Amino acid sequence: MVGRFPMSSRTYSNAKRVVVIGAGIGGLTAAALLAHRGYQVLVLDQALVPGGCASTFKRRGFTFDVGATQVAGLEPGGIHRRIFAELDIDLPEATPCDPACAVYLPGETQPISVWRDSDRWQAERQRQFPGSEPFWQLMADLFRYSWAFQSRDPVLPPRNLWDFGQLVQAVRPGTLFTLPHTFSTVGQVLRWYGLGGDRRLKTFLDLQLKLYSQVDAEDTALLYAATALGVSQEPQGLYHLQGSMQVLSDRLVASLERDGGKLLMRHTVEQIYTENGQAKAIAIRNQKTGETWTETADHIVANVTVQNLMQLLGTEAPKGYERRVEKLPSASGAFVVYLGVDQSAIPADCPPHLQFLYDYDGPIGENNSSFVSVSHPGDGRAPEGKATVIASSFTDPTIWSHCDNYESLKQQYTEEAIVRLSQFFHLTPETLVHTEAATPRTFAHFTGRDRGIVGGIGQRIPTFGPFGFANRTPVKHLWLVGDSTHPGEGTAGVSYSALTVVRQIEA
């Protein structure tokens, strides 16, 4: 039961000690920044490789991204560029996604293309959704002011005077334009503009917003939606990384270890100990040997879901905080099919990301919709003449945790997914080289996320931005990073939350 905190030539005996639970992008970003600023840092993760839902695995020469397949924040001023510049590490090679996504609605053979060029995207949406431009102009204005506000590093939601001071310093006159819309949803604004009955527009927004907010247009907070829908256009944009998503975590790990931090994979944190309302230590188990010990720290950073945080605190969780977590709406899981295919299975000029809804009357999920990422020749994900196709669909985690025949259900979903993907891709026994699937059980096993849920807590009015879960928890010196906190999911979002925690610890 002896602590084993790392020491190196860069650290000092009086340096503050930080334990980071979870080696996802949020945890690694916080750890690398803290190590670079002189803290003693130990990162622990129960998985085989770092990266969390932005990691990869290899099969038969193919490299598959586990969950996240695209990146924002690489542009000048973007969060990844800012953090990598501070850490003095190179940005990964990447190509802009243009279009960011091609969306196919039921029965339609031509997609709605979300172009990177703003003028081209404006022409596309005017052609696809006549009469909707006032709505899109409002979204563009909200995005401009909200993005400028976020770039000034506000702390949301604030929990003490320092947090509140950072929030106030980020406010500008333009920010006030967004305030009247704080309690608005996308569904409400569509009705204000007389667009509530536009089925195609509503379906398109449901598909796109479900990817980023975990809920449909009716319930998604308008200010969050403006950012989610606007980030695809220049000078921002979404990017396809050369090699795989793993390059992000690999570079953060290299920075962490260069600056004296330590990463231990296959080590499970089983409990967080508190004393007088302050986080003091964690219980660790080595998965290989079964050995357990306790590690003390000045700060504990939890890169986990807020549901997992409650489990780690157990009976020491603050009761009000625990009740709030228990009242959260049910979160989604993901069913993912990973296909290694012959290049001939991919249509010519196929965009890197596509979205399909197969039936208007079915839900967005349970194999009725899919978000698809396709590799490109030379991007490092497939052998020459081959390609990868990764298709994910939202699913109810309880279907998988309570089913009588798990393997049979998994096979059924896999076969259904391939049949539907075959409407676009040329998938035959000859072109299919490798097939593999993941369910919420898979994600729970490999990432440790509660029930295998993905994508955060849902960006509804009560849980987004100023009303969401703070990085500063009710337990002193216990911090939460990741997609349960502002500004939500994605590698850029969790990196913002990590930077916020680092600034709060230093303050």
C-alpha cells in the first residue's frame, strides 16, 4: 500500500502531485500541460492503449479508429494548435474534410453536402431548404459571437470568484447578442421562423445534431447547436488525420513523458478517497499482477464520465451532486461496424464522412441511421488497394446489457448494417476483407465508460454550458474533464475542458 509517484530530473521534491484518472484525450491533455508546467503527474488507465474513444486498433493490415474519426481545432487559434504550441510538439499531418459530411435522406440519391467554403455551403442549404436562410443567418451570427467568446477561455459554469472573473473577462459587447437565446432550443427557433413543418430540414438537423449534442433538434440548446453546425466552415473546419486518430494521444504521451510525467496502462483506479470534503488519494489495481496500492495526491483529475465519477466516490459522493447525476436522462451507446474492404467497394469521389437515414419513420439509431467514415488511399489506414469503412449508429445500452443472446443480437445488427451500407458501397463477399463490430458492452470493457455510453450527457438546456457539470467538482481538489463537461464531446471539446482544469489548478 505504498505510493509510487514518479520523480524525474525535471521535478522537485516540493512540486505538487497530480493524479489523472483516464488516458483519453482530455486526461492526456491535462496531464501533458501540467507536467510541462512543472507538476509531478501520474496518469492511470485500465485500457491497453491510450486515447480512450479516440484510440485505434489493427486487424489484418487495417487500422481502425475506435470512435472519434475527425478532428476540429487544428486551424490557427484552434485549441489543438494552441496546446501543441505550448507543449512544443508538432501538429499531426491532416487534410481538411470538404465536404465535412455528405448527408443522405431516405429515398434520395443526391446528398446534402456540408461544404467547408461558407459561400458554397450557403448556396447548398438555400437549394436544399428553400426559405430557411433567416434561420441559418441567425445560426451563423450566434456561432460568430459564441466562438469568439469561447476563444477567450471563459470558465463555464463558474463555481467560485476566480471562475466568475474568467467568465466576465471573456464577455464582449457581441456576447450580449447571444444572451436572449440562452434558454432557446433549435426546435423552438424553427417554429419562430415558420419552419417547424419542414420535414427535410428538421430531419437533416436531427441527424447532424445527434452526432454532436446526443439529442435531436427539438431539445438541443440553440447556442450549442450554432457552434456544432458552424465549426465545419472556414476558417475553422474538420480534419482527417494522416495515419489514424492515435497520433493525437501518441504525441501527448510523448510530451508527458518528456516532461517527467508517467503513464501506467492496464491500471484500474477503483476508488477516490476524500477527507473533510477534499480529495486525498486513490486506490489502484494492477490488472496484470492483481497488486493494489494507494496513491496520495494534491490534485486528482478525473477524465471519466460523471456517472463513473459517482462510482469512484461511492459513499463519499456529495449527496446533491449524486442526485443530479441520477436524474440525468438516459445516455446513448454506439453500435459500430468496422469493415476492411477492397478499394473497388468505395464509390468514386467518396467523401471522408457520410451520414445516412434509411427510413423517415424509424429512430435515429438502432441501425436506422449511420455515420460513416471512409479512409482515403495513402492515409495510412489500409494496405494498398484497400480501404476502411467505419459505420456507427446510436443504440440504447440497455438492449445490450439485458439481452438473452448477446452474440446473436450482435450478429443480427452487423448483418443489417452491412445490408444497408450496401445501398451505397459495393459490399460483396469478394470485396469484404474484414468485418468486426462493437457494442456498448465492447466500449464498456475497453474504455471503462459506464454502460459503454458515448458522447457526453446531452446538450439540452439544463445540461449545456452555463447549466452543465463544472470542471470544479463539489469535492475540493477533485476535477472533472471530458465530454460530461463544457464544451462537450469531440477531441477539441475535451481539450478545452482540460485546459480549463489546468488553469484552475494553477489559480
